[in-house]
Amino acid sequence: MSITFKLSPLRPLFLLLTLSLAAIATAQAPAAVPTTGLQQRLQHRLDELHTKNGFPGATAAVVLPDGKIIAISTGLSDIEAGTPMKPNDRILAGSIGKTYFAAVIMRLVFEKKLDLDAKISSWIGDEPWFHRFPNADTIVFRQLLNHTSGIPEHAESPEFTAALRKDPDKTWTSLELLSFTFDKPAKFPAGEGWSYADTNFILAGYIVEKITHKPLYDQVREQILVPLKLNDTIPSTSRTLPGLVQGYSMPNSPFGFSGPTIRDGKFVVNPQMEWTGGGFLSTSTDLARWAKLLYEGNAFDKSMLPVMETGVPAKTGKGDEYGLGVQIRHTQFGITYGHGGWFPGYLSEMEYFPDQHTAIAVQINTDDFSKVKGRTHNYILWLAEEVFQPTDLQQPAK
């Protein structure tokens, strides 16, 4: 799950062929290493942001062109206990989870098991609820992945958020989540606008499981997390999540609670409800490694990268585009590929800079924008200012 905080801070917003030996070698998880003045500058910048803005704590990681990792942290993972944030602390990654599911889908497309331009009716047109879905007869699968379907966001429904609070232990089925958009008007005709909605990926996930007859979490684990050694990334399928640090939710949260998100050892609601809208907790190191692996073509056949990275105009910032589960931005350092994530109490961002062969990720344990004072995308760019100096960047191996 992510959030359109670039538009409004109160709206919930905002993928393998058998790996070659070379890809497996790329997948090795090198330890974080000190890199002379660069690590010091990054630490100073993150500390400075913490002092100036007042968020509880944050982690950040940079993966350099040669695969070396710099991982840092600042502030506290638990204000009440006074626990310092550590670089390997886990944080809910929100909509960044869409990138794992999109990678699985790119594999299916390459294997010709899924046609991006087929109407969704070809898979689910016989479902008894199908015609209750807005734009049901005209949506093609690609429009789910780039948010041009016109389907409204189920997570914005007051009925949904009320149901979450009423039964925090509930395990949600994908169809139950989708039902909150039944009989609702479309935001625009399919393909004629852009509006971010987790519902798009919930419906895509429903269709993929119908095609593959296998849980998507199993597919992500077997195709991505295990072979690429993303050992600190796990599904958020329970109210008790190992290694998750305390989060702090904004006042007037759209989910109806504020303050600490973990109470008596449990998350205030069941994060399982996010599913293919996000659905993972991770570390900044794993997110930065994933961004570099993904956007360098190590998660599926490289011929699918241009397909994934073909974007449409997105309402997330000037010049921003959205591809198939990827945010595309134009920065002073060139184009970037990545994704942001929001979940109550947490903000995350990962971006890959292809011109510099470098990936950067940031995670913060609050979604209170009065304490973050800016987009997490800006945090990536502020750290990039420290990274992209000629004496520190290493060239990729020949």
C-alpha cells in the first residue's frame, strides 16, 4: 500500500525465468561495508534530516555499482523504550510490494501465459460478481498494472476502514477486498485517465492466482526472495511480524487510529489485508539490493524490462510516469525507476539510478508528514547528492 502524499496526505495510495549462473552471482548478498568519506557524508546527511525534521527514526542503504553496500540508520526505533534504530531493522514497505508481484507477472508474460492486452473478462468474465465491477467489460490486464483502469480505491471506502477496526484479527480474502468497489462508479473510462489504486493489484493478483493455481506469496518467495537472497524481506501476513520496529501513525489517519502501531506486541490491524497492494516488511538494504537487481534485469528475462518501464503520465509529481508496477521519475541525476510505499506508521522509498548503476532506499518509522517534511523521494535525492561525486562512485565491473 502506498499513499498519494504528493497530492493529499490523507489518501491511501502508493515479478522469474531460471536464473543464469551470472544472475545467481549477482544475487549474492554482500555485507555492508564502510566506504571512507562517503559513508560519513551519508550518515551526516541522515542525522541532519532527523534533527531538523523530528521523525522518530530512519534507515537508509546504498548499493554501489560494484555491489558494495553502505547501510546506515538514525534516531529511534521505539521512542517509549528509547531503542536506537539499527541499519538492519525491518519496516513495513507498503506499495513497494507491488514490484515483487509485477516481477512475477513479467515472467508469466514472457512465458506467454498471460497477455497484457487481453480483457480481464477472458479470465473472470464468468464470475457471478464480475459485472458489478466498474468498467468490467472494457479493462485490459495492462491497465491494472499501470493504474489506468478507472477502478476506484477500495481502501478509501469508509466501510472498509470501519471493518478493519471492528475486526482487527480478520484474515481477508481477495474477493472480500474487491467487493468494496462493487457497484461503485468508475473514476473514468478504462484507459482514459490515471488514478492509483491498490484495488488494481488486488484484482491482478486474483487473476494471476486463477491462471497459475498457486499462491502469489509462494511464487514471490520461490522466484525472487530465495534465489536473490533477499533474506530480510518477508510477507506481512500477521499482526505479529518478526523484527518489525514500532511505527507511529499520523494524526487523523485514514485508518482511524494514530500513535504507536504496535500495541501489546501486535499491530493494531491485520497487515494481511494489504496483499498484492503491498504486503511485505523489509530493510533498506534489501530494498536497495532489490531495486538494483530488478532494474538491471536479474528478476526475469531482460527483454521484459522495456515492457515494464514503459510509462503513462502519473499524478504523483511533475513529469512523473508510472509503468507496470514501477514509478518513473526524471531527476537532476537522470531517470530513476523504483517505488514508494506507505503503510500506517511507516514510509519507504527505493530508487535505481541507471546512469550511475546505483540504488538507494530509505525507510522511516512514521507516516506523520509534519515530522517528515517532504516526500521520501526527496530523501533519496538528498542522499544521492552525497553519493554521486566522482571520487566515490565506482565503475561497474567489465
